[in-house]
Amino acid sequence: MTEMPTLLTKRLIIRPFIMEDLADIHQLLDIELKEDDTGSEKMETLEERAEWLQWSLLNYKQLAKLNQPPYGDRAIVNKRTARLIGACGFVPCLNAFEQCPNFSYYKDTSGPGQYTAEFGLYYAISPNHQRQGYATEAAQALVAYAFNQLQLKRVIATTDYDNRASIGVMRKLGMQVESNPHKEPPWLQVVGVIENNR
């Protein structure tokens, strides 16, 4: 596989992070979205976020060299203002998905399931730019890339029961959205699945 290129939408540029994004991504993930469950670990200091950012930059090239999927975060930049307004990307998701009915290719959904790996979608938008369709626009570009260039069979997204905004994005993407019918594991709450029908 090759490194994921910059993706362009009507209003957004979805590009690899650069070290110059450090202050902006720290502000976004560790301060503005500190109380939100974005699926990304919060860093207490700018130095911790700098280590994460350096790892992210190395990750782009190293995964490509290993012919692996382009996992990792990308910057969401507003075309009009050239400002970083969010982050998105692909993540490996390991969870007990087989206990959810959308994963019907597994035989038993009656109880706690074994863990399987799925190709996950991640998105987080600055509170100042939420409710303007940016998360959906970025997610649509990522799903199109996953299906058209990576030829993936399906993409998933996960969130908490209370995250109506994320569930709304899943629905706008055309995902089948369902809740985990079991109490365990507690971090598997809502799953959205979209299949590549091409």
C-alpha cells in the first residue's frame, strides 16, 4: 500500500498532520474535547502531545512500507480559513463485534462474543465548528477512499449511547446503526457499519 494522499472535499482538506499542527491539535483534543470520548487518549501536556504527533508522522511512512492500511489521524482543515478544525482517520478496532446483529456472518449473537478486528473510522471536530456538517463531509471522503482505493469490504464506527452527534454522522453516511444488546463489554455501546456494495 502507499501513503494516503491528501483528500479534498467541497469545504475541507484532509491531510497528514505536520509538526506545525502541534499547538492546534493539542488545543482541540486535549483542551476543547477533553471531556468528550473521541476514542483518542487525552494528553496532559504539550510535550506528551508532541510525542504522539511525532509517532503519527512516522506511522504514515512506516505503515506504507509494511503494505499496511493507512491507520492514523489526519488533520481536517477548513479550505476557506486554512485553519485546523478537526481530526479524522482510520483505526484498527478490536472488540466483541460478533454479539451485534449487523455482524450476522458470525453464528452466535446470544451472548458475549469473541473479539475480532475491524477497520474503523474516527472523527472529531472542534466545538466551534460542530453542527455544520464537517464531520459528515470528512467521514464521507474517508469512506469513499476506503472503498474505492483500498477496496475494503466494510468500514465501522463506534461511539457511546449518549453521543447523538456521532450517531447522526453514522446515519448520514448510510451506516446500519445498532446498540450492543449486552452490558459487556461496557466500551462496546453503539456500532455503525457500512458495506462496500461495489
